[in-house]
Amino acid sequence: MSEDVERRPGEETIPLPDHFDAGLYFIGRVRTPWGSRAECPKNGTQTDAVCTLEVDARYHGALQNLDGATHLIVLYWMDRAARDIVRQQPRHADGSRGTFSLRSPARPNPIALAVVERLAIAEGTISVRGLDCIDGTPLLDIKPYYASTDSRPEATVQRAGR
């Protein structure tokens, strides 16, 4: 986590536990045109930028048959995000919001999720459209997106909720 994390009035932080409960293997890196959080789009639907998932050589075999999926679920680790904020003050909101009610990268486990369009696969790289993260972000996992099971058209979020 970066020590120069922006703090806004109304935000609440907590002390973090002294140890981790699990381990992760980064499977590669995400390559994007953005060098800072301020440059990133608010979400992946706000950009047409082509980004690249660079998969480490040891995981190239896991890409077999992925070219059959038009869209993918990409999980990535927002490694420069604050992890101790439980209430955040979004720029667009009048009051604070609980971290778990937001899609902000600042969270106890900064795991981000995006549904992306797969454009091409070649030699351990996947070209995609629909990401919103800083260049060099660690890649956690790639899964095929199934519209039949992953889409929930009836889902809603009430922003006025407290």
C-alpha cells in the first residue's frame, strides 16, 4: 500500500491485522495506458483503450481454449490502494459510504474485477477492452464470462441507502 494515499474528510480507517490469512500467486501483469489512479477511467466501460494481460510463462498452458470466450472476467490486485479505510468519502457523494458498498480500489483486500472483451490471444498475452487500472497492476486470475450465469439484469444498487 502506498503511504501517500489521499484521505478525505469523513473517511474512517482501522488498524489492520498483524498477519495475513492466505497467500496469492500473481499470474502476470496488466498493461494499460494509465500511469496513475487519477488517469484511470472510473470504470472499464468509460474507455475504448486496448489493454494487455501479460501472463507469466509458467501459466501459458492455462490459456488453452480461452480463445473460445468473447468476454472474460479479470481479477487483479490494486497493489497501490489503501487497505485500512472502512468508510470512504466519494467525490460524487454528499456523505461517506461503507467500503463494501463501493467499487473503489481502497478496501481490506484490494481485489478488482472487470468483465472485458477479449480481442486477441498471442504468445502468453491477451488483448482486451474494458479495464480501469494502473499500468503494471498484478494479475490474479482470468475466467470465461458466461452471460447465462454471470449476468443479473434485475440487480440494483440503491445509492441513498445508509
